Amino acid sequence: MENKLRILYALQLVDTALDELEELKGDLPAETRGIGEKIDQLRAERTALETTMRSAFIARDEADSGIISFREKLEKYKAQQLEVRNNREYDALTREIDYATGAIHRLEKEMEALEGKAVGAKSEIELIDAQIEEYAKLLEEKQAALQEISKTNEAEELKYRHEREKLLVRIEKSYLDAYDRIRKAKKGRAIVPVRRGACGGCFAKVPPQKILELRQNDRIYHCEHCGRIIVSDEIVETASTSA
């Protein structure tokens, strides 16, 4: 168990070093992700607007074809009215003329609305294109800055990641799961030493009896206040060499 504790604490040291390297990047990783997500959102909106625009233009063209068809019928009905032989035929043609006239009026209004919808969507697409271009330039700048910082610390980061991989294969899954769970809940610090009789994470006092038990290095102990794993001075001092 003592060796397992050393390896776990060594993993904590490596992860802390990696966290510190990540902190050097400042807000750039989060900003880069945020800008990328915004671009994806704008592209999705653009796709939806393109669909709206195309559908509106298609429906507009169909309405235009309908108007042309009803106008042809209207001319035909008017010509037929001049040749009718009785009032019944005249009235029937009048009804057809009224219907065609109403249909043309309705389709013209529909066509106008569809034209406005399509043009509106096209204008919004142009605005979104400008936004995408602006965000793309900003993303490029942020990525360049992030790459510069990452390049500066690349060798050190690779070294720590290599060390981490070597440690991971030596840790049982149950211990690693517990470590990861606590690390996630406690902002990266899952395992801490006891300093001056207090937890190195939350600084709550550790009972003297527990400190004595802790020095046996025969099991995993948790801080009663914060839940972090606490380790003895011996583990802290020898972790690096045993890893």
C-alpha cells in the first residue's frame, strides 16, 4: 500500500505541474473554444436561413406560375363570354372569371410575401457571413497566441504527460477512479500532505491519532472535512523517487 500511495501522490504532482502549465495559457483555451462554438452556431443559423430562402424562392416561383396559368384562363373565359348563347352559360363563365381574378389577387399577395421572406433571409445570411468572417479572424488570432504559448512549454508538457502515462499503468482502476473523482470535485487537488497537523487542502485540523495512523502508510485516509486523500510526510518526500 505504501508504494501505491507514493505512486498516487506522484501522479498528483505531475497533474499539478500540468495544471500550472495550462494556467499559463490563461483564458485563451476557453476563449478559443467559445469562439469556435459561436462560429458553429452561426453556421447552423446560416444553413437554416438558406433553407428558408430557397423554400421561399421556390414557393414564389410556383405562385408566379399559378398567376400566369390563371391569367391565361381569364383571357379564355372572357373570350368565351362573347360567344355564349344563354344567360346560364354567361353566369357560369362570370363565376369562373371571378374565381380566376380572386386567385390571381391571392397569389400576387402570397408572391409578394414570399419575395419579402426570401430577401429578408438573404439579408440575414449576408450579415451572418460578415459575423463569421469577423469571428474567424479573431479565432485565428487566439489560436496563434495559444500555439505560441503551447510551443514555449511544449517540451515540458510532453515530459509531464509521458511521466503521467507511466504512472497510470501502475495504478489500479478503483484507486484511479477515486482520485479522478476527488480531483474533479476539488479543483485538481485530490491528494495533499498534512502540514502542521492540518489538511494541506482545506487546512482543517487532523486529529493526532489519525496522524499517527497516517504514518503507517497502510491504507488510504481521507480528510474528514474536505474528503481529499491525505498522505504522510514520508510519502511526500519519497514520491518522486519511487515514481
